Amino acid sequence: MSSSVKSAISKSTWGTVKSSSTNDGAALPPQLTKSSGSIGEVTSILDLDIANAEIKPTLRDGSVSDKFLEFAYNGARLNVKLNDLPDWRKAPFAAAAPKNAPDPVAGKVDFSFVVNLTPEEYDVYKKFETDIVAKLAPRATELMAHTFKKPAPGKPPKTMSVAEFEEAWNSPLKAADPDKGYAATMRISVPTVAMTADGKPRSLPKIYTCKLKGPNAWTRPKPGTVEDLVRNAAVCPVISLFRGIYFGQVGAGMKFVLSSCYVFTNLSGNDGPALDTSHMNIVPDSEDEDDTKPLVKNELALAPFEGDALAGYDDGSA
């Protein structure tokens, strides 16, 4: 099993959860299933295929002097799930404001969040992204012209080569660093500002916290906040493409925002080398121990790393 994506460990003593008919009338949070309508289906990151993508040809005005091309996947918005429950993955950093944010608090600026990817997931998305760039590169000058400075008198207008466009592309991916032990990651934007600059309401991500109790078993999910997206959180997120493919002073790219996320609080925290001790029986070590007390329930031990294993790592949110 990859170290980036974890699966619930089978254990016969884990309990079961109530069916939807016995939840005392309380509404359960949205499930990670395909949905119909203009919001689009939820597609696994491993199933992304350029054959299902449509890039609209008309360049449209954005909100802050940028422009964008509308993008559709299977005829609707692109929504991507990174896991199927009960699988989960680690987020090596807490969600936080960009490093250059003037007011870096939730509600004032959108946060950045990074999640681990498996090598296969990285390769699939990288190919998907590379195919998109290849389709756009012949239009590089047209798509980025609004970012060019006006030419000096008598000078020809600036053009952009394919190589320059590829260099200007902002990928949400960060490649793995085997030498330092870092997994590949994907950067996600977490909306926290409830209103747009012109006073329109924004959709904020639905975050839920719960405890994973075994295969297909969890405690009832409770509403959470961006504050629950802590360092080394165990998460199961769904992300959505924001607007389309953008072109601006910061370059070009595809911005994914967090749409919904389950946070397994009992699996979050420091993650390090571990041994499965569930098969071991616990017995008194000496007379100082009270052997009349019930034996401690066997659990999977998690031994944290010594020191800061992520020191000096740049999450790319700047």
C-alpha cells in the first residue's frame, strides 16, 4: 500500500454503522458518489482523460484583469475525487493563507491546502495536464497577449513561443522527492471568504469530521471548518475546477478548489514508521503493574517521527 493513500485496516472487532433508515431523522452529509446535472459528475483522479474534456474557444474576461477559457468535462464542471471511502490520504501541511497575504486569516483570504498523491495519481494528472497544455500552446500569444507590455514605438508586438507558454503554466502538482522522503503533492485552494468583491455569495467547502472505525464504519460526521484541516490530517476530499483555464499576470493554469472533505480525526496527526501490534497480547511486566486490571485493547501503534520531518519543505503556496 502506498504511503500517500491509506485504506482502513480490516479488523473483526470493529462495529457497524446504522443504515440511513435508522439515523433518527438527522440528515447525513453528501456522499462521494456520482451526481447528475450541470454541476457534473465526480470523477476519480485516476480516470481523468483528455478525450472527455472540452475547452471552449472563446476567451472571456475574468474578475481581476485576467481572462479564462471555459472548460467542460463530460459536458459539465470538472469535479474530482481523490479517494473512495473508506480510503484516505495525508495532508502534509495545515491549510493556511498564502505567504504574501496581507490579512492571513480565514474569512479574509482563501487558504491553500496540500495533499499527498500516489505515483500513479501524479502520472495520470500530469499527462492530463500536459495534453491540455499541448492543445493550448499554439494559441499562446493570443491567450496571453493581455499580459504583455505595450511595445516600444517601432517595435513589433510581443509573441509567446510554445516553450515560453509551457514555462508560464502553473501546475498544482509538486513532484516527489525520494531523497528527502517527500511524496508527490497537489495544491488545492480552500475558499473561506463568503462574499465576492462585488457582494455576491460564494460556495464554501463542506467539511466534516468523524472517526473511522473500520471498513465501512465511522462515527456520525459532524460539520467542521477550515481549522480542522490540520497538518498531517487524514482526509478524503472532492475538488472542483474553478471557472476554467485562467490566463493572467501570474501565468496560466487550472485552479482547483475544495468542494467537500471528510477529516478522520482519529487518524490525523504525526505519521511515521509503525508496526501492527494488534496480534500481540499485553501482560504485566512486573509486580508494579496491576494484573487485575483489564488488559489494554490492542490497537495499531503509530510512532511519530523524531523532530520535524518536513522542515524546509516548500508547499508551493506562494
